[in-house]
Amino acid sequence: MSEPERTDILLEKYLKKYGLYKDYKRREIIIKWDKVVNREFFYLVPLFFEKDVLICKINNISYIGELEKKRGELLKRINKYLGDEYSINDIRIIKV
């Protein structure tokens, strides 16, 4: 008798089969934000994706300079989590 497949593996197979995995993986970034960016970017709140761009709001505008300096590092962390197939191109800040 073979062991049953883990739920996460079954979910991944199902989502890939129906072309939904990219959206799922990207939404996971929003849910697991602190884990993915190690709380270093606590001043950013991820909102949604627009094509290959992550749209965020910033809690305090005084952090905008720090974000510009570390934008590349942040993109690298996000894309490492997502993997090459689901990577993003940029991060955009909006006022909410």
C-alpha cells in the first residue's frame, strides 16, 4: 500500500494543472510577507500584483529613501521565494 500524497503537493499539482499556480504563489507573498522579507521592510504593506509588478503601500513616507536604496535586495528576496518561473520585475508604491 502506498502512502497518500501530502496535501500541499496535491494542491500544487491541481493549481498547476489549471494554470492557477502563479497567482497562488504570488498571493502567498502577501500572506507570508514578514517571513519572506525578514521584517526588514516592515514599513511596506503588499497589496496586490499588477502583471509582473508588486503594488505596495508605505506606512511612513520617510522610508522612501531607504526603499530606493534597498529595492534591488527586496526584489531579489521576493524572486528567490517565488522562483524564476514566477518572478516579478518591479515594486511600485502607491498612496492609499
